[in-house]
Amino acid sequence: MWAFACGVVASGAAVTEHWPLVLIGVLLAGPLVCATSQAVNDWFDREVDAINEPQRPIPSGRMPGRWGLYIAVAWTVLSLLVALALGPWGFGAAAVGLLLAWAYSAPPVRLKVNGWWGNAACGISYEGLAWVTGAAVMAGGAMPGGHSLALAALYSLGAHGIMTLNDFKSVQGDRQMGIGSLPVRLGVNRAARTACWMMAAPQAVVIVLLVLWGSPWHAAAVAALLLAQAVLMAWFTRQPVQRALFYSGFGVPLFVAGMMVSAFALRSAVVA
């Protein structure tokens, strides 16, 4: 939902003039598409969740039979119907996001068995496509500009590292079920360093781009946020399994804040 908001801000359009579409987009980016992704993941990973998080509704048995699958299908259909109101680019972004949600968890594709591919799918869905949807909605369904698409791509790449943080809590279950998350493939220490580089490198490129695009103060703000993240990253990598949740709670918001600063940089350029 934050990525959708960044796309809206980056467009430079007045939100008050398009508030019905913004409301539809917020519902789509958050409760609908994200809920669909979670429902699909919960159903197809119920055996893993039974090991890592047995309190969840599906593995615990509180949701009997195949209702978990039916809910995932229902949310997918509802999301596509809502996306029809967002124009061709908004609908296309939503459709790709839903496709990736199913490809991430459902066989035979099941991207999550490879931490590189699975985390890339999540990063594209949660950051890039949501940003593009927000920008497209405010542009009346047209394709967003090149600068906006570049930032969406970079923050999607950075989100790959954020997705790795979520894998530290399920290393034991992933090993048992043959899911090759990066902590399983690389070991927890190398995976932690990889996640940090994946988050930091795209932000460094964003800083350079903002300077080149004539927004030095916004670039300085993103640099300060990245420096704060670097301090937390150094602390996190010393005990990644124990500290991943803490870093997700305090480091990731700094990443998101940088996204919003970058969006305001584009907005300032558009309005000017």
C-alpha cells in the first residue's frame, strides 16, 4: 500500500481530483491483492506453516477442508473485478501481481522453492507493480513516465532483500520441506549480508539518479535514511536469526521512507 501511495505522489497529480480511483487503488493494493497473496501462500504452504507457525488458521485446522483454496480463488476474482476500474495499466499491473502471487506458492511453478526467484516475485508485486498502479491511476490509466518506472524497478530490487528477512523465521521448516530460501541456500550469515546489499545497492543508485535529476536535497535525505539503515544492518548481521524481526520493524520503515522521499522528488519536478 505504501508503494501505491508513492506512485500516486510521484505522478504529481492532485489527489482530491481523483479520490475515487485512489480509494479503489488503495483497496486493491492492500486488502485485495495482498490478501490474495497471503491466502494462496497459506493454502499451498500449510505443511510448512504447521512446522513454523502452527497457530495459523489453515494448519491449525480452524479452517477446515479446502476453504483456504476457495478463499484464495474468490479474492483473485474480486481483485480482478475491482482492477477493471483502474484503466488498462492499472488492470495490467494488478493482473501481473495476482499471477505472481499464484506462481510464488502454487505448483507447478512454485517460485518460492528458489529464494532468488521467489523473493524477486514478491519484490516486484509489493513495490514495483503497486507503484506503477498508483502512478497509472493518477495518469488516467496511461503509462507512467520513465523516471517513475526507474524508481519502481529499483525499489522492487531493494524489496528482494526485505523478503529475505521474512525467511529467517522459517529456516527449520524450509529445510525440512525442501524450500530453498536464501538462508537455507546460503546459510544464515551469508543470506543476511546478501539481503543487506540487495536493499542498500538500489538505494545508492536512487541517490545518484536524484542528483542527476536535479533533486540534491531529496538525494541527501535518502542518503541519510540509508546511513541509518547501514547502522542497523551492521547490528543485524551479527545475529541475523535473532534480530531479523527487529530489523524488519525498524530498518524497513527507513527503506519505505526513502521511497516516499523519492516520490516527492519526482512530484516536485512534475509540478515545477
